Amino acid sequence: MTNATLGFRVLDGPPRLADDLVERFRGLASPNVADAMGRFNFMDPGIVARTGRALSGRAVTALCRPGDNLMVHKALQVAQPGDIVVVSTCGNTTSAVFGGLMCEAAAASRLGGIIVDGAIRDVADLTRLAFPAFSRTVCAGGCDKDGPGEINVAISCGGTVVAPGDIVVGDGDGVAIVPYAHAAHVANLVAKLLERESARIREIRSGTLFRPDVDESLRKKGVIA
């Protein structure tokens, strides 16, 4: 941790989750991860995949003053290969905090992607670099590099809490956030959910097209006899 005042800090993240645990989430679908957590901990649909690339990795968070991206630059420097930089712009949607030049550095550093609750730009460059990038908006507007802001604090992004070290899973359906302390438990829950889905697919392919519990529920409610 650096010496700084509240509101202008670069903090250390928590001890990094084991690589094998993080790897268990790679390739999982965000809806399955969210369902395993009781249908919580997912970002709102305003957070959109801009380059068509999925992402999965540990979160490095950045809290930025509206219209400023000083701490996004620092987060890219702090993040390690495979990490996902997750940014709150405190509601700003017209000042892009991430673009092509920054993406060149992020891609060279082998970061896992970025999620911005706010604006990004230079989407063609980001797509060319095959870099996973999610955002609320795309806008040509630029921003300052003055601060204040904070690195590795809990933030709100897409209507959900993201803390440093959490596992981020994003794809074309959205983004799910797995809390750091519960990552192993959630990985097990997702594995069981996928087993249930596989069993249901086998039922459908063997001829049981519709779930019998639907009619059972409707009978209990008096909708059908």
C-alpha cells in the first residue's frame, strides 16, 4: 500500500486465489455462474461486450472521478497477466477512460480484459487486438488524468459489488462476479448445476421434452386439473 489519503490511494489486493481455482471458471457461461449464486452477483444488461471476446480472471478494481482515468492507467500497471481491470466512473458515460493506446499496453501485458461502468472508445482497435472489453457506453470523448481515485477498493460496477480479488466471468450474456471468499464453493455449485443440465438434455433427447414439475406446480396453484 502506498502512503496516501482516503480517496486517493493505490492499495494492495488480497492474496491471490490459486491458479487452479481461477482456471475452473474459465469457459463457464455467465448465466450458469449467476444461477449458482442464487441468481445474484451479475451486472445489469447495460454492461455490454464490445469486442465479442469472453473473459475470466481475478479482479483489479479502479474507482475514478467522473471524467478522469488516472487510476485506470495505474490499474493496468498494477494488474498481473490474466487479471481483469474493473472500473467505476461514478456515473460518467461521455468521457472514455480506455481506448486503443491503453489497450496496446494492456494486451502486451497479457491482461485478461477490462470492464468499465462508463465509456470506452477505439473499439476497432480493441477488436483488432482481440482484447476482451465490456462497457456501458462507447463515446469519442476523452478525459483528464488528474485523479483522485482509488485502486483495489470495493466498487459498484453494473449494479453489483466488485471487490479486489473477486473472480470475474463475462461473455455475450453478461458478467457475473464471484466473491473472493466463496470462489471454491461457487465452483462446486456450478459443476453440480452443469451436471443437472446435462441430465436434462439427455431426458429431452430421449423423448421427455417438457419438465413434469411445471404441471405439478400449476396443479398446486389450481390452474390446471
